[in-house]
Amino acid sequence: MTVTSLNQLTAANNVSAATTSPAGGGFAQLGHADFLRLLMTQLQQQDPTDPADNKDMLAQMAQFSSLAGTNETNERLSDISGKLDALIAAQTAAS
């Protein structure tokens, strides 16, 4: 990917994020649909004579999958933590 196409991709993503993301959402609000939109924009903006390397694309997809798994794990741990706090509070109140 050339510098020009990378700049175009960044500009397109900034416009897209500004019109679709809530204020102050940042990257924490990105989801699968956002990833697919970024991927499609990247594919549309790349230079046909110098396409993106398949390894780079697979690495990006793997990073996104890893991030999604980490977010799910964090949500579950937060739920477990809340339940443990409620159990401790109930035991404290009972004694």
C-alpha cells in the first residue's frame, strides 16, 4: 500500500468515524461491522499494481479476532467480579 493510498484510507476512515461514532466513543466502540468497513475501504484504496500482502491482511484479521476475544473475556470477568462482590456483600450482611 502506498503512502498516498494510506493517507486516503485514513481520511476516509476519519470521515466515516466522525459520522457514525458517538462523541467520545473512540476505538473502544468499534465492532465487526466497523472492521469490515475498514477492510473494504482498504481494499478499494490499494494500488492494483502493488496490492497488500496476504500475510498483512491475515495478521490484521487475527489481531481483530484476538481483540474481540479479549473484550469478551473482560466482559465475563467483570460479570464474575460483580457477582462475587454481591456474594461477599450478602455474606457480610448475614453475619
